[in-house]
Amino acid sequence: MCLMCDGASIDEVRFRVHGCITQYGWYIQAVEAGNDGTDWAYTVGLSAGFDHPELVVVGLDFLKGGSLLNALAEEVGHGDMFVAGEQLRVLGDVAEPVEVNSRQFEHGTFATWSDYYSCLGPPLPRAHALQVWLPEVDPLRLDTASNVLGASGPNRAARRRRQRRKPSGRRYRR
């Protein structure tokens, strides 16, 4: 579900994010596949509320990715800390937390995180995330500078705006 795609204003989206973080301690942002065909989801709120890196999962649809991140965020809320290199059992498979390269933040992969904390003002929490890497699901690891999510093209809202601007019907030459 894309709130802005469905007509919500940026302030309404920010209010929703803040409400979820206030009520639950985190918010899950799902991102629909772009030009590269990759879905991803990430948390907003773990870094400031629990002094824990945000979590991201790549290659799962928004329902599975969101459920996985909610379950792991609940563990963080109960005091668990995930560390890069350890192994986790998720979705009946082994996953590994992997340090996310800081370029992901610079390139807007975590745009909701950046927007939310920018609106709150300083001090900003550390821009730090762990990918819950599922080798069977997602071959893309975000620990290298060359694998940047979301940098391959416009997001869904931008694609829809561009589509609406395209003229319909025939064009005539003079």
C-alpha cells in the first residue's frame, strides 16, 4: 500500500509513520519493485528507539517482508540485538544479518527513514542498517557500494506521474 500513491499528502504520511513509531516502536516501509524488479522493506524507529540498526529485507513481497521485519523488531523491542555475521532462523530458513553499505542511505533507499528523522530535527540517529539476508530468496547483498537499491530508476509514484503526462491518442505531423 502506497499512501501517497493513494492520495495522501506528505504530512499525512509523516503522521502515519510517527503514529506507528509512537504506538509500536517502529514502522515498516515496504517498497514495490522498481525497474530492477526487486521489492524490499525496512524498519524506521529501531535506531532512535532501541539503539539498534534498522532492519531491511530484500526480495520478499510486502506482506512476507513486513511480517518478517515485524517479528524481528518485536525481538529487538524485547531487548535482543542482532549482529552482522550471526545466523538467524527465519521463514524456516537460515538468514544472516549483513551490514548495509552507507551508500544506501545516500541514494534514498531508506527515504522514509531520512524524511522522518529530518523532520524531527537534530540529533539524528546514526544511519545504520542490517540486511536480513536470505540467500535462498535474495542473491543481492547490500554490503557493497555497487549494489544500490532504488538507484536504477524512478519510484512508483514518479512512474505514475510520468505515465499520466503521456499524451493519449494520435499525434499528427504538420
